Amino acid sequence: MTTAEMDQRIAELSINPAPCYVDEVNGSDETGNGTEAAPFKTAVHALQQTEAVQIMVHKAASDSEPAGYAPISGAALKKAKKRVDELLRKQKKQEQQRQEQAAKEEQRRVEEERRLEEAKLIVLTEDASLPRAKTVRGHWRATPRALD
């Protein structure tokens, strides 16, 4: 294959990307890759993972049509796109909440450091005008009081 032929093939693939396959019964969003041999389980996951223009959904056999892959219906595609948008909004909101939480934690940490530094400035000294404190050694045990 010449370079010109390879460039033409790449251009064709770029214009007409391969379809993405979805099988709601036998597919897997975890291990599937969108090929006919390893389809995704949901159209939502297919839209999230690929930028395929064409999504092919496995249809069960019916009276009028045999089993096989067919293009996704407009309503199903619209529903899947809406769900993808909802998931993106939810993800952005969670990221924003994480950032706000991190900012609050940082603010608490700074405030705690400030309080600790203020506490380090406090120096306890013995008042010279009072008698000198004595150290008392002993074993103190709390005794229960009688209730009146």
C-alpha cells in the first residue's frame, strides 16, 4: 500500500468512523470495546467512550425482522445523549463540591495553625508575689459519695 493510498484510507476512516455496537443482553460496559464481537451494554456508555456517529443496537428477532444489529432509533439516541449530559453535569457538580470541600479543609488547617501559633506565644510564669508552689506527692483516689 502506498503512502497516498494509506492517507486516503485514513481520511475515509476519519470521515466515516466505524459504527459502535451495543447489545443490551450480551454486551458489557466493563469489558466491551464497541466492536461487533465485544459490544457495549448501553448506548450511554457507547456515547461516553467513543465519538461514533453511528450506533448499532442488537435487536431481537420479531415477526417482521430477523435478529441482528440495526441503527439506534432517534428517540433512543436522544435519551442516551440526555443521560450522558446529565452524567456530565453530575460529574462537574461533584468536582465542584470536592474543590469546595478542599478549600474548606485548607481554611480549617490554616485557622488551626494560626491558633497553634497564638497558643505558643502564651507563656505561663509563676507570680512572685505569691508563695512558692509546692509539689505534692501522693496517690489520690476518688471515693464515692453517699447520696442523700
